[in-house]
Amino acid sequence: MRDFDDFVTGRSAALLRFAYLLTGDRHLAEDLTQEALVRVHRRWHAIVGEDGPEPYVRRAILRQYLSWRRRRASTERPIASPPDGPADLADLAERVVDADEMWTALRALPRSQRAVVVLRYYEDLPDAEIARLLGCAPATVRVHAFHALHRLRSVLTPAFSHPLPFRGDTS
């Protein structure tokens, strides 16, 4: 099982980031990642593919996230204290407001739409691959992305400094 140990050591940070983007919660992301790795460990020798084990693990994390059994038990959100230094405080406050606004908007999306946004814009996967991961048609992925981006654009303030582009936008 040395291969599994090497995989976990080398790729767990990336897998955790992926889970965090899906959940928006560090602890839940850790739980999802850990549970996926436990399940993969049981089948490690059976996981053979040209892409290696990482796509399989990411699919396991994604399935756990989309599962109805994984509902947030708490809405409490811990916030780190701002750094010392009055010069950075205004900039920090603006960044925190922007980040909070984005996370609030992402959390309001249905799970499938949020998964499409993460897979498309964080993982930079094509629609066909997202469809394969979600078990749906590429057209369904595009519909989820369209509705998710429309909803995010309508909720986020016009002053938000990082607009979300539609795929294929040239502006």
C-alpha cells in the first residue's frame, strides 16, 4: 500500500482544496476528503486507469458532496481576526465583504449548480468531463452553468470586483 501512502502524501492538499471549494467549510471538506480516501483505500488495487487514481478520488468527493446525507449541521461561520495595522484594515474589510458575498451566493446555489461552477471554473474541466462526473448530458451541464451564473450575477453587487464570465465571452 506504499502507492496509496505516496498518493495521499502528494495529493491530499489539492483534494482538500477541491472539497473546500465545493463545501465552503474547511471541516466538512476535511470530512469529505477523508471519507473518500477511506473508500478508495478499500479498492486501491482495483482502481486502474490511464489517468491515475486522482479523478476517481475527485469523483468520490463530488458524490459525497452531492449526497443527500451530507447536509450542513450548523450555519455557524468562524472568522479569523484581522491583522494588526490600520493601513491594511480598509482593504481587508473590502476583501472580506467580497469573499463573504461570494460564499453566500455560492452556498445559495443548488448542489448540482455549485458543483458545475467549481468543476468548470476551478478545475477548468470541459463540459463533457463534467457531464461524465455528474452522470448527465453535456447540455445539462451547460444549463446548470447558465442558471448558476445568472443567479450569481443577479445576487452579487455591481461593484463586486471579480465578475464571473460566461464561457466564450470575449469581454
